[in-house]
Amino acid sequence: MAHQLQLNDIRIHLKEKVLLSLNAEIGPGEVLTVMGPSGSGKSTLLAYVAGFLDPIFSAQGSILLDGEDVTSKPAEARHIGLLFQDPLLFPHLSVGGNLLFGMDRRAANRKQRMCDALAEAGLQDFEQRDTATLSGGQKARVALLRVLLSEPRAVLLDEPFSKLDQNLRDDLRRLVFARLRQAGLPALLVTHDAADAEATGGPVIELA
């Protein structure tokens, strides 16, 4: 199913200061990149869209997913996936356990879907692996698969490539953006890196 994310008249304030103001419509499989220096409000924007904005900030504007206004919904009810700088894998769970954690427990063929996803990402036979034994690139791929297997309606990307070396960064960019297009998921990427923005092939908003 293809999804769409709309950000209507978003304004985020820190006390009296306006950090950012934007309107955007992100179509299925499209990645909108928001760039800007530290303190410009990039990560704060993601927090607002995801539903966990720190109360030190105030915000106005509506967030629509597939035409449904989710602005007042709690984070867990929005079905928005998050991919961060750090993979944030659960150390007490195996690779397979991490992937199954995000999946609907009522879903049919959970185990098969998890195994298929690992194979497609070049991680076949990794189901029982301890996450501490994975390389940085492998951890990043597992984190991506965990997000996708949770069946989100949109994805937020908080500089997910910044801690990888250049070769891994290029590989993961291709994997992430290809998977988003394949799944028809709108995505919002915040980054300092112009190469990230270029790799998306999508629109870019630059904050002051």
C-alpha cells in the first residue's frame, strides 16, 4: 500500500523564538530532506511529527497520514517508523528477536517474513546472532529491517548514515532509499550531509 505524509503550516517555537516554519507534502516512496545547522530545529521537527516533542518547545500545524489527522495521537498510534544515527538494537535480544519485536504479534507468517527480510538484506542465517557480534553496517541493516517489518505508514530518518564510513554510508543510502521506494513509504530525512540529500533524488528544504 502506498502512503502519503502531509505537514500543514508547521511552526515550532522555543519560547518566543520561531525555530522553523514549513509546509510539505511527501508522496509514496519520496524522501524530503531537511538540512540546516545545529540548533535550527531539524530533530525537533522529527520529534513533533513522531509525537514526542519535548514540552520545552511549542508547535502548531497539522500532520496528516493518508489524509488522517494524527497530530493529537500518541506516538505509538501514529505508525511512524524511526531510524536514528545509532541502530539502538536491543542487546538482550538476538537479531531475529529484534526484528520480531517490532512486528504485529497477530500477523500471519511472522517468522517467515523475518527470515525473508534477512535473506534479502544479505543477512541470511543471522537470526540467532548476538547483536554485539555485528559490524556497524550489519547493525544498520538490522535496524532498517526492524523499522520496515513494523509496517509503518511513514519513516523519519535522523542522520542515520552519519556514523558509518564512506563505503558503508553509500551502500546503506542505496539500500534505505530503495526499500522506501519499494514499500511506497514517504520519508522525512534530516541531515548535515549534502550527499545524503543528493542520494535521495527528492526535494530539499534548507533551514537558516
